Amino acid sequence: MCKSLHLILIKMHVLEPKHTKLKTEEVEKLVKDLNISLIQLPKIKVTDTALPENSKVGEVIKIERINDEGKSMIYYRVVTV
């Protein structure tokens, strides 16, 4: 029970970057624009507590971080085992 509470608190932490699942159309556009395949994207484990609920292996996650200068930086990760 304490572990579940801990996971909830991490997801709500203000320093946690925003993680969003991409739709199929968005993934297709991303790989086309970057001229890559999904296996070339960096990985994120399906057990990562920052992932949106019900994330599945093979889905692409968009991570939005704010750098020291206040600029929004976007990163992409594919969910793996």
C-alpha cells in the first residue's frame, strides 16, 4: 500500500516532465519527418513510473521538459519491456 502511494506522489511531482502518449498518426508523421524507424528511438521501460497509465510496449511517448533557460525541449521514447 505504501508503494502505491509513493507512485502516485511521483506522478504528481512538479519537477516531473510531462509524458504524453502519441496517437498512431502522430507516430507515423514523426518517423517520416525524422526518416527513422521506431527501433531507432531511445527506449523507456514499461515499468517507468512517469509513463501515462495503460502505456503498452511499442507505444511512443512524448516527453516535454523545460531547460534552464525556460525553453521547452521535446524528447521521444518508445516503450519497451
